[in-house]
Amino acid sequence: MKRIIRKEVLDTEKYVAGKPISEVKRELGLKEVIKLASNENPLGCSPDVKKVLYNLINNTALYPDSGNFQLKQALANHYNVNVSQVFCGGGSDSLIKVLCTTFLNPGDESIIAQVTFPRYESNIKLMGGICVKIPMKNNGLDVDAMVNAITDKTKMIWMCNPNNPTGSIFTKEDLQKVLDRIPKNVIIVMDEAYIEYVEDKNFPDSIEILNQYPNMITLRTFSKAYGLAGLRCGYGIANEELVGYINRVINPFDVNLFAQVAAVSALEDQDFLKEVVDENRKEREYLSKYFEEKKLEYVNSNTNFIMVNINRDDKPVYEAMLKKGVIIRPGFLLGMPQWLRISIGTKEQNRKLVQVLNDVL
Ligand SMILES: Cc1ncc(COP(=O)(O)O)c(C=O)c1O
């Protein structure tokens, strides 16, 4: 069988996602389990979204709009860009694959940070591209070193800002330095999946400057602060000509009917988004304070998760926490052994997390 599989597929490892609650309950015979492992929104989604979803229930037999007309229109208005600059997919994860398929020929180099969202690497490799990994600097992206690594074989460079799993950011000034040096024939992907949570005033909003850089593509998602991870909807904004090519690669019905309608409604409820961000800030401060009290090093986060150094093998800690009904993401799976990535939950979930982490440590 192996002989008929593409070499690139043989070389690709299966993505290990955060364990679902149902699996942990089943395997460990637990009644109560909380999941703080996949950076989901503990407050769910806007009540307005729920209403529009109920009203759609009789339309399941119809294909969704393959052009995502209303969603693109809503995003274009929200960001003040042309509709032709917007593309949508079944999660930004799907769009990462689309971008690799659009741009990478076998042997093309693609630069990523050593510790970042793992889907860049797997999709680069799947296309036969060469993944060039650049070591981190102070647990963040070393953007200068990433640009220094560009060769005449480089096709793409991936900047996750804020970065998953570290939660760190780079600033407007950093991005400007990068953009001044990146050749026009190298695509820069700005993955801003967590931008809604960012507090730092020096954070660059790439969409504001996108029109000056035809080689820059911004990816964002409804999975995080908008609370729609289960429905799968991500989007990108870029130069109109590039978007024309990207749209040739996206599966025509990648964004399902429910996701399209929910995303439009979610975007309209900016009050709910504010509540989510305010609550997340309070809870992030609570957890940060706890780590400080415990003298545990953590990365200053601009997201809905925190990376914390527990100074010991993280796998047994992860397993012990699982047994007590708390799912977190162990660092050994993310390229940061001895660290844990903890998604920020509700007030109640975070108190439980602290109690369990205290017991286990
Ligand atoms: C940095 C980053 N990009 C993209 C994604 C994919 O998100 P989705 O496919 O749900 O839009 C994630 C999900 O965890 C992420 O952390």
C-alpha cells in the first residue's frame, strides 16, 4: 500500500488536536471535565448568532453560496476594503492549505518560526516545499532572523502575530522593518487568528497597511473571539489579483451555510465581542498573577491562552491533570517541553484549573 502513497504524505505527521471532552470522559470514566486546550471561547458565541442558526434549520438541503457573497460584503465593510480583496474558507486552517497549494512548487522554501502554529509546516511539506525553521528570540518570533533567512528559493514567510503557542507579539516597528526588506516576489502571510484579544498599543494591524504591500496576505478567523470554532469559518484579505488565484484553489462550498450566516451575524454583534475580550483580560490577569505568586515563568500573553514554564517534564503533569478532569496542552507536543499552554476559561474554570495545577505540581 505504502508504494502508492505520495512521498510528501508519507513524510507528513498526523495533527494531534486537543483532546475532546467526550473522549476524556469516556477513557477516564469522569463526569466533569473542562477543556482549556484549544483556545476556544468559553463564553460561546453571540446570542444573535444562535437565533439566526435556529432559523436556518429548514435549509439544510440547499448548497451554500459558493461565492460567500454576504459574508465577503460584511467583511469588506467591516475592514473598509474591496470585496474582491476578501476570500473565505472552512477555518483559517483550510486557508493555510489553500495558500500553500496556490504558491508552493516542490523545492520552494517557506520560512516559519521554530515554535509556531504547526499547520504551516505540514502544509508546506505536503506541497513538497522546504520548511525553514528559525529559532525563537525571548519566546517570540525573531523577525529579523526570519527575514535574513530569505534566499532566492524563498517563496513564502509565515508570521503568526500574536504567535500560537507562545502568545507573544511583535510590534508595528518590527513589522515595518520586515516589510522594508522582504522582496516583492516573496509572499508574507500574517496569521492574526487572535488579534481581537490584543491589548498592546504597538501591535500592528496588517489590514491597515495591506494596500501598500501586494505580497502580504492577512488571515483571520471566527473560531476564537467570535466563538464559532465548531462551525469552521476563516477568511483572508489581500491584493485583488492574488485573491483571484487563491479563489481558484478554495473548495467551492468550503464555508457551509450555517457558518456563512453565523459569521455575518457574529461580526454585527461587536458588543458581545467586547464582553468576551473584557472577560478574557480579567481572567488572563488572574492567571498571570497566580503564576507570578508561584514564581513560574510565563510568556506575557496578548491572546486567550498563556504559556507557562513548569520547570519539569510536562507530560506527566498533563496526564495527572487529565485524570483530575482538566485538559490543557502539554508543551512537548508544541516544541516547548517543560511548558504548558493553558487556554483562558471562565472564572469558574480558571479557579478549578488553579486548584488542580496546585495539587499536581
Ligand atoms: C495561529 C492559528 N492560526 C490558525 C488557526 C486555525 O483556526 P481555524 O481553522 O479554526 O480558523 C489556529 C487555531 O488554533 C491558530 O492558532
